[in-house]
Amino acid sequence: MSCEAVHTLAVRLMRPLAVLSSIAVSAASLAPAHAIPTLAPDYTFHFASYAGISLVWLLAAVWCPGQQSVTEHRSRRLRASVVLVAVALTGTVLELVQHHVGRTSDSRDLLANLVGVGTGWAVWTRVVLSCDLAHARAERAVERVMSDCPK
């Protein structure tokens, strides 16, 4: 799948997916403890949820394949930072208010949220770098072909 096709998919599908996944995780975080099935340790759910939410929000709000200028890269880094801080703060606030809904706050869950946010960022960075490299290679190939053409 080309980077442009991935970008189109991100634009059309990722924003609704980001909103829905955020609502689902928020609802699960604030639901009574007995309403949540225990399939694995709680922090595993926290890690996976926040890695997924971070990745989806980064793809939805920041995805920018093929940007080459310094200004564009700074803009992408700034938007990514805002997304990551917002997701981390949301996870922190949800963890801290859990005792108001009959649940207990746990520092391991908070740590798992933050490690998940970092993992989502790492995966997104890898995807963006791969697409940036592919875009740069394609541009160089076009330039070589164009320079070989007779004028």
C-alpha cells in the first residue's frame, strides 16, 4: 500500500476511530470495577489502550507524509507533542478520578498509560519515517529520469 493510500485511509477513517476509541477507553476507565472483565492484568489493558489511542490520534491529527521543509517538520513535531500530552493528561486525569466512581487509582496503571503513549509514538514515528524515506526515494527517481530525458 502506498503512503498516499495510507494517508487517504488515515484522513477518512482515523478521526472517527480516534474519537470512538477515546470514548470507549474513558467509559471503561470510569465504569464500576465489576463491569470490566478481567482477562489479563489491568495494566496490560492500560498499556494496549493508550498505545492504540496515541497511534490513532497521531495518524488522525498529525499524519503528514512527504513533508520536506524545516517548517513542516516543526509543525508536525508540535502537533505530535500536543496530541501526546493530551492523551497522557487524559489518562492521568481518568486514573486520578477513578476513586470517585468506586474504583481505585493505581500508579502501575498510570505508568502503563504513559508507557503506552510512548509506544504509540514510537510506532507512529516508524511509520512516518518509512513513508518519508519512500517519498524521498520516489522524488529522487523522478529527478533522475527527468535529468536523463533529452531537452
